[in-house]
Amino acid sequence: MKQSTHIRNLIIITVIAGAIGGIGNYFMIDVKSKTSILKPVVLGIIAAGVLPLFLKLVSSNILDFVEENLRYKNYINFLSLCLLASLFADVFLQGIYAKVFHEFTEEIEQIDTRINIANEKASEATEKADFILTDIKLNSLKETYSVPEKNKQIKSLMKEHKLDYKEAKIFHDIKVEKIASPDQLYKTNNKKDVDATLQKLKKQNLVKEFDVNKIKMFIPKTKSLKLKSN
């Protein structure tokens, strides 16, 4: 038997079994509720036609083109399932609808989740790249101060933000560097003082922390990082 003949047989079984099941469904309907026999017959054929989808959902191989003896056995099983599906066409179709669209909705939600995660990663990568680029551009813009001028600005920061001298000096270094890492600050300040000060400045919302290639970077939030275009 050719595969085309196999498919034709399945279609014939589907239509005939669907119609017979629909007629059976008609006789199961309460006499007072009966209308035309056409409706249950049509629904029966539709239910039988949807049955292959159900078999796919449950990973059944009953419709596969197999050896002849097994194939005829599968035809009988398929005929029985078509009769059952068409006999209870309303319930069967509603169940298939709920199953298919539930899985479809879940797939959409999973895709949306993956897209959101990808967008977040892309946004994070872009943000890191922007700050690295900003750091490079700002290297030529770092301000230099005389010692009296530096001390004057440190005292101003102490008064404005209620910081002690060490904290104000570290904050001043961050403002001068524009973008600074703890390792940079350790070179000119005590490590313990730097770590404690960074925590305090973050708490007071004076600096913002970023992770750039697994390296902590800090920028002052009291001064804009916007660059003038050339």
C-alpha cells in the first residue's frame, strides 16, 4: 500500500466515523433539545478531523505509515477514537481548544521572557560601553587644582554634604576622575577609608555604582556627565 493510499484511508475513516458519531450524538440529545441532525453530524466530522492534532499532542504514533499488519490494527484504533471524539464532539473540541491555546500562550510568555532578558542584557552591555567611552573621552577633561584650591573644594564638600575630611577628599577624587574605581582610589587613600566612604556616599546618593566588566566603577551624581559635541 502506498503512503498516498494510507492518507486517503485515514480521511475516509475520519469523515465516515465523524458522521456516524455525530448521528450517535444526535440520538443522545434529550428529545426536547433536539433540533436538526445536521449540527451534530458536522460537529462530529470536525471533531474527528481534529483528532490527529490530539494524537500529536499526546505523542501517539497511531497514524504513522507502518507495516501492513500493524497498519490495519491502527486503522481500527483510529476508527474507535474518531467515533468517541465525534460522539462527544462538544466536550472534545472544547478540551482541545483549551489545551492548544494554553500551550500556545505559555510559548508566547516564554518567548516574551527570553526577549526581555535579552533586551536587559543588551541594555546593560550598552550602558557599560557608554560609560567606558565616556571615561575615555573625559580623560582629557580631568581638572587639575593647586593644593589650596583642592583643600578649599574639599572643605566645601565637607560642609555641603556633612562629610569628614577623609570622606570629602575621596568624594573630591571621584568628582575629579569623573569615573573612578576603588583600585584607583586606593592609590591615594587608605583602603579601609575608601570602602567605608563609598558605602556612605552610595547611601547618601552622592555616587552611583556600575559594574563594568566585573569591575566596580563609581560616578558622582552631583555633576552631569554630558559632553559637548565637537
